[in-house]
Amino acid sequence: MNRSESIISLAKALLKFQSSIGTIKKDAQNPHFKSNFASLSGILDAVSPVLSEVGLVILQHPSGDGTVVNLETILIHAETGEYMSSEFTMKPVKLDPQGIGSCITYMRRYALGSILELNIDDDDGNAASQQKQPAKQYSKPEAKADEQPLFVYDSFGTEFVCSVDSLLTCISSAMTAPYLSGLGQAIAKTVKTPEQRDELARAYKERMEYIKGGEGL
């Protein structure tokens, strides 16, 4: 995470925001699991007025090289210019306009939830956790574990497919224990090989130790 030399005013404004925002309600439905989740527009509708009240501005800039999508999320204190930002990289399932657009939308929702520490209403979490993963059949090439696609159902109610490398990037960029914990719950629901499971578990453990050791935020 990048930040300005001082974030005192930003931190005070963020504290006011978090005290005022409340729980983000789920306003869209995942057709595969018949469960609700918070859409990007729903999150923006909820947070934008409160951000404006406390003098915070949030910007999100997607970019990429045609094979991966990068997203930079910047939180700025309008009066002082203090800021903090984070970057997120993911490989879309399909490299077409729809696949890239879906990837950006997912990344924006996840990044907003993380940098603002949003509390997403999880009233259907128990029901969702009881659902079996869809019986998606992937061809099984003689490939390395990190080249095999993973199916993930995350706490926002979103279904997506990504590589082990993408999940490792998410883990290594986590800056808070709650965010990493939520990511771990999503990863626990992935369809993966024993090799992939061990690699992800090892990276998760190391990152959590790093954060709890006081080196992260």
C-alpha cells in the first residue's frame, strides 16, 4: 500500500466514515447460488454520500497489458491531499470485452470493500456455504498446478475463475487481518488440487504472520 507522508487528517475522516456508513445491504442476486450480494452500483450508492460528507474522494483506475487487469484504488482527503492507495492484479477468465469488464467490476467491488473496511451484509452466508460447488468440468492438461483454473465463490456472492498466481497476488497484497481472513474463506471454497491447496495455505499463513507481526496495517 502506498500513502502520503502524513495521513492524520485522512485517518480522522476515515474514522468518521466508518462510524457513519453502517452495513452495506445486498441488492443483487447470484443466479448460480440463488443468493444475494452487494453490487458495485449498490456499494457506490451507499458510500458516495458519506464519503462526500467527511471530505474523502475515492478513485479507481484500471489498466493492463491485454493478459492481466491492474486496478489502482486511491483514497484522498480532499482538503489536505493526503492519500493512500493499493493495487490489485487479476487475470480475466476470458480476454474479451465482457470477460475483462466483469473482471474490472469484481476487482472494483473487492478493492472498495477492502480500502474502506466495509461491512457487507452477510445474512445469506450460511445458506450460501451449504451450496455445493457447481460441477464444472475443466480439461485436465499435463500442466503445473498454478496453470490450472480455480473456481471461487467469495463473500460478496460473486463467482469467478482465476489462476493460483492471481490468488497468491491477492494474498501478498493483503494489508489487514480482516481482509486476509475474508480472502482465506473464499479460497477455502475453491476447487483445487492438493498441490494448489498447500501452496495457497502456505502463502496465507506467511502473510497473516507478517500482518500480525505489526509490519502490515
